[in-house]
Amino acid sequence: MDFWSGSYLLHYLSARLCWFIAERYGPDAVITPSLWGQEIIDAWILKKFPEFECYFREIDRLDNCHGDAQGSTPITRFNDHVSTSLSTAGFPNVITALVPREEAKAFAEKITQEMRKIWKEVGTKVRDHIRERCVQTLNDRGSEIWEKIAPTMGTTEGSHINYEREFEKWKHQPNWEWNKLWEAQLDHTWESYWTLVPLGDPDKPLQAKTKDPDYKSWKESQQTLAQSRFELPTNPEEKAYGNLNVGTWWGSLQARLGQSIQAIKNTRTWQVPVAPGERSTLSGMYSAVHPNLLYRDRFCEGAGLPAGSLRMFWKLMAEVYPGLFNGSEMLNAVELTKRMAWKYGGIANSLGVAEEEDDLENLIRFPNLSSIAAARFAHDAPEKVKQYWHVLEKQIRQVLPEYRDRFGSLTRRPFQVPKTDEQMIPDPQPLSQRTRGEAPYNGVMFSSRWLVDDLGLQDPEDIALLREAVDQAHRQVGLTGGSPSDWWVIVLADGDNMGKYVSGSRLHPYETYLPEDVADQLKKNGLEWQQLLQNVKKRMGPATHVGLNRALLDFSNRLVPYLTEKRFCGRVVYSGGDDVMALLPLEDLPEYLLFLRAAWCGNWCGKRDPKDEFRFEGGFWHPQPGKDLSGLPNRPLFTMGEGATMSIGVVIANKGIPLPTVLENLWEAEKHRAKKIPGKDGLCFRVIYQSGNTLEALMKGKLLEQWWDWLKQGPELDLGPVLYRLAEELPLRCVISANNKLFKLATTTILARLDRAEKLEPVRELLVNWINAWESWAFEFQGKSEALGTTPRDLGNLLRFSAFMDRQEKTTR
């Protein structure tokens, strides 16, 4: 939840800054990201101009795939659970805009000030709400809360009296002296950087004719400013056009802009700030907040508080905000703001979305990892989930009756995985209108580890009783091969060579982008036009750049959320431009990767969509007529087109692995492994076992489809032992060669000598062909010591990873 809330808050701040720019100079001034069709921007338009609602509904009615005869708005789609766009992070933290030269520097400073202002407004609302809610709760039921907290506050003589006296002080707002601490932490949260590059030499006109006497000087000035690696414009362009403008150097100027901002960022120096008292238990940075932790004058460097007092305050927070805090964690102001910003920081209100005062769903918009791990199981076996809950609830009532109500509030709320929740509760009702039987279910119940934490259990005997209850519930419903919550997956994908797209080097000759009859007509204008159309690559200008951003927008804001949350049982953490981060159950991983790559390049392995929801043609995804594709417009959806590739890091983590460890492995897998596979287009899989041991497997993207073709048949054939044998023997017995096909021959021989060779016949040819394809690819890079994924040992790891996937697939069936 904290990871999602941090990503979302950064997205929200970036979107607010884009809105700030658009209000000043118009939406077209924002080059990156594209504001076209961004639902968070549309929600603010509706908030500011409610009279536009009829237009939004009419546009949606004429151009939608979900059959809403009344039409809808971004806000109604979110409230009706048709779309999660308003709670999905997607705006990048780098913004490119066109602004007037004379205002550029002052406006860059204004943007920086605006970001800090928005952030402090959110944080201040959270701070004030905590104080007001705590004071109100203490005055309403302070005695009741103290009776629960007192037994945990130590046994030294007089300690209870001192703690109770401090507890009573918190009933009065003037005794909350933490404003300076909040201000100090909020003021040092974000670092912003900006750079300016003129669009063309400021001392020259924006355009010039090639026959002008000062044309050569004009061109040299633009070339010097852009620092282009190639001489621009080309000779055919000069002859054919006769009139040129600074847009010719747009791609080079974008490259210089990127280099400039990176150079500024490289000057950053990171240092953990001095913090009095105990630090945050979540990040280890900044002081954990407390109503009486002074942070002014001589107290800034020290004069902390008794540990017991800090512990008492956070136990109070767990009582005031049940479900949001567990009583053991202690957060700083930044972490509190991120966690509570959606509702208490005013974000939901700024978007105009509905919220219920006591509805936990409005605070927790993202699933816990146990729910992610169990999402596919719950979707495929909803009745078993209900049976499991009733068995476990009975156990809790018997062995831990004092925690029964808390258990119910934790486990009878949605998974927050749209596809799973829709299957479990087809017609969800607001909290106030639900009956007991209509309440949803949550995957946290499958994990004793997460239940212990969320229930706030500290007594070893209580913890042992809960673990036994969970184990017994698993046995009674037949979950003997492992828990549905044992493994979860996080995917980080990044488009390859995006700098080449922005610079224009990935573009094709001009005639590629013209209708054939138009190109033929232009060629009749002379040899210079023939050379221009056939030999010169299309120039990356402002309009093409906007078109590129449109393609990225369709991919990241439409196709990725739809595939992740509607076709599969996952959730998007972040999807903006060419970057995607998503959480999935393990069962969905292979097909999800295939479709994610297809959405990027526009084609699904040269085949039809197995769900028959889209038609793939011309680099577009065309929605099929008559299909209910909730949240998608009824038009061809842009992709990056043929030849586009992406590198993907995948971490499959056991439920006992801490999230920081998972994220560290994820970023390394994507940036330092998948991206380093020859030619990029790589996949790096990392399995982190409960012991901390790691299995890494590297694969070229073009081999993924063949791999899944044979692996998906594995559970019926019990391929695991075969794959482990191949993983051991092939690296020992074979060397990579050009024509000998030793890996293919060895695999064929090993399979033929197995006792159950006939049973493996359905998969034999597919497996052998995949291994042969791997050898053919690996041979291209023999002799290159840094060619990741190309050694026999790498093949062995791939086969071991395949055996792991086969075993998990068989367990979950």
C-alpha cells in the first residue's frame, strides 16, 4: 500500500503541474506527457466546469466499448468500478513544455513553487486531520482506549501515572506541538530540477528560405545550437522544400534537453538528515512523528521522547484509524502524508470521486500482497474462498474470540483486484447498503504472517494459535499443496531505445508514412523528391513527437490497465509512457508477458487474439465489434509498431521476503540484466525463496512464445523431473555450435530414453525446437564475454526456472 501510495502521489503532483502549465499556456504547450484523454485531467475539467458533463457523456456514448447508453464520465466510471484510472499512477516525473522565451526562467521557478505548495497543502490537511480526529476520539472514548493501551505501557513504578497524564494532555489541541516537525520534514521531501533549451537560435528567425543570402549562416547557427551528430537538413530536403524551420532540429534539441537535465541531476548529493528521537520504522529516515516532539531552536538536534510515549501514540493511532495502522509501526510525516493523502489529504475530493466516511476502501486503494498472490485462485474458485473464510472464522471465534471482530473487518473487504472482485461479488454495493452475506472477501486471510501483523498480535501464544488456525483451515478445504498466498509476482517493463524514437533515428523513409498514390504523385516533381521520399528518414518534429506520445498514452493508459486488471488478475502500480510496473498472481505471469509485449509492438505472435476481443492490424489494436471492453474507446488503439521491443524484469517472491529486498532485485533484474542481454529485448526472471536463495534465468524476448507453448502443457505431463535432468546434463555434455545442433540432439536422446517417453510425446517436439532456437540465438554471440544469457549454464538456469513454474502451475490447479 505504501509503495503504491508513493507512486500515486508523485503521479498526482506531476498531473497537477501539467494542469498548472495548461491553464497558463494551453494544453498543447505540454509536449510530454500528452494530456489528451488523460482521465485525471478530464476529472479536473469536470470539477472546474461541471456544465461540460453532458459533452463528456455524449462523447463517451458515441465512442465507447462498454455499451453505456447514457454515456459516462471519468468520475462515474471510477465510482461504478468500470475503470481504476483515477487511482492508477501514470504521469511521469519529467515534464517537457513549450513556453515563451522571455517567461521561461521565471515560469520554471513558479512550477517549482507550485509543486511545493500542492505538496504542503496535502501534508497539512493530513496533519490537521490526525490532530482533530485524535482529540475527538479521546474525548469520546478516551477511557476505553486507555484501558486497552495501559497494560502494554511498562511496569516500572509510576510509569502508568506518567503515561496516563500525557495521554490526557492529548485531549486538548493546544498540547499538540508538532507543527515545526511536520514543516521541516515536508519542506525537505522533493527535489526539483529544470533546464531550458531554446527552440532555435534566439537571435535568428524561426524559418528561412534556402535561397536567402543568409540561409547558410542561419543553418549553421541552428546546427551549432542543436549539437546534432548529423548534418541537417539533408541535401534532398533542402532541394525539395526550399523553406525550412527550426522543427528540422527538433529531435536533436530533445536529445540536448535530456542530456542537460541529466547533467543537473548528476550533481545531486544524498545524505540522510539528522533526526532526533526514534526514526521511522518503515524507512529508517526522519523522526517518527509525535504530538510533543519539539523541533525548533535548540531541540532540533536532540531532546527526544521516552520510547514508551512514542509507542503509546502509535497505539492510539491504531485505535483512531483501525486498518490503516497496526500499532507497532511508527511513521514520519512524509510517510503519513503518502498513506493518508487519498482521502484525508484531499486528493479524492479534488478529483470529485465519491467516498464514504468509514469505508476503508477509500483509504486503501491497492491490494495487500496476499490478495495479489491469491487473486487468480479466488477468481477460479470463489466458492472455496467462501468455504475457507467460514472455516477460519469459526477457528478464530473459538481460539481468539477477542480478535473476531477485527478479523472480520480485515477479511470481509474487497481484494482490490478488479477481475477477482467482480467474480466474487458481481454487483458490489456501497458499505452502508451491504448485508452481511454480500460483504466481499480479502486475500489477507490466506497468510498467517500478514494476519498476525494486521491483527496486532504480540503474545507468542496468540500468534501460535492463529498460525495453527490458518493451517487447519487450509487442510480442511483441501489446500494441502501450499497456500494460494505463497508466491506473488512483480513485473517492471521498459521500452527499449526510446531515445532513438524521440531523436527520430527509429523512423523510416518518408514514403513509408504516405499513401502510395500520394507518394507517386510527389515523385513526379523531380529527382530531389524521389531521393527525399525513398532515402531520407522522416524527421522527428513537434507533431510527430505528439503522435509518439499519443501511442505511448494508448499503451500505458488504456491497453496496460485493461490487460492487467480486466483480462488478468493483476494491479498496475505505475504505467506511464514506456514504463510499466504491475503486480500479478504467479499463474497469470507467462501469458501476461506475452500480451504486454504484444500491446507494445502491436502484434500477438502473428496470431489472433485468443479472447477474440481485438484484431491486430497495421500496428493498431482494433476492438472487435460487439465486445464489452470496459474503459476502452471504440477506435483503433495505437502501439509502438513493428520492431518495437521492451526489456522486462520479473521477480517471483515468496510471501516471507521483505518488499525492499524484492524491489532491489527487481530494479537490478530490469536495468542490469534484461537490458544487458544482447540487442536488449530481454527478460530476467528472479525467484526469491523463503530462505533468501535466488534463482535467476535470462531469456531473449523472441523465445518467450515458444517457451510457453510447451510449458503450458507441463502440469498434465509432470515435466519437472525431466527439466531438472536436462538442466544438469545439457550444460555438461554440449557446446554451442553453428550447425551441429548438439543441444537438440542431446535433448532428443535424453527424452527418448526416459521410461515414460511416450507420455511426453505431446511436448517433445515443442521442447526440442525451443532448445534448438535458443542455441541458434546464443551462437550469434559466442566469443563475446559480456553476452548475458548465451552460455549453456544460462540454458540450465532457464530449464530450472521452467521446472519451478511447472511445479507451481501444477500446485495451483
